Amino acid sequence: MGTHLMILNLGVVDQPYRANGSRKPSTRILGITTGQVAKILEDRYGIMEAYYERHGREIAKSFSNSLSGGIESLLAGHRVDPFGKAMQEIRQGFRDFIMKQEIESMGLRGVPTKAALKGINHRLRHPYRKSNPRRPSFVDTGLYVASFRAWMEL
């Protein structure tokens, strides 16, 4: 029998960025996607890698709890995604990691980002206004964080 590894993947749903950070389908599409942005950010800052390094134990516990609950549900005769709860917890954990600025305390080069410190925010009518409040790094439009997903590969 061969050895089969299960691989946890962290990534994003690839979708286009739209003008002014809008999520409306009728808004003009910009020339970049969440997948391209995620690659740039990972190459430059290692955001997803940093999340995994900081929260690996919690992620492992999420898997243990998810599998345990999945087995119980299966024995009760229900259809089940044994990793579903873990994937939801990982997604929420990543969102919290960014939104609560936890990543900014890890000592990564260039973090917090200059754009975050300046309050550049393309969800606002005037994204570059000097009076804009500081925002978390990597949340300019919010689409990167919203499109984050975790999935298992067998």
C-alpha cells in the first residue's frame, strides 16, 4: 500500500478586483485578480505562511475537533464533510489574524504597510485623503481577506 498525504491548502477564490473596491458585478473590472494579488502578497510578505506559523496548533486542534464531530455525525447516519468545520474555523482565524492586526506584531519586513499607516482605503470616496483613519494592513478593499479559503487535497 502506498502512502497518501493529505495537504492543507491556503489560498483565495480567484476573482477580479473592481473599481473603488466595489463588489457589484456592474462596476468596472480592473486588470488584476485576487489570485494575482495573493501571489504578490505571499511572495513579498508571506502572509498565509505567517498565519500558519502563528496558528498551526489551533489549526491542528480544529482538524481534530472537525474529524471527531464528523465521525459522530456519520455514525448517526448523516452525510458529513469531515473537514468542513475546520475549514470554516481556519477561514475565520485568517480573517481575525488580518483584521485584528495580529500579523503586524510578527516582525515581518514591511508590515505594517505604508498604505495601511497612511489610511489608503479604496472603499472610501477619497481613498488617499490624509484624514483617513489608519486601517489594518492588507485590507485596502477587503476582497483579499473575503476571498480567502482553506481546503484539503488528498
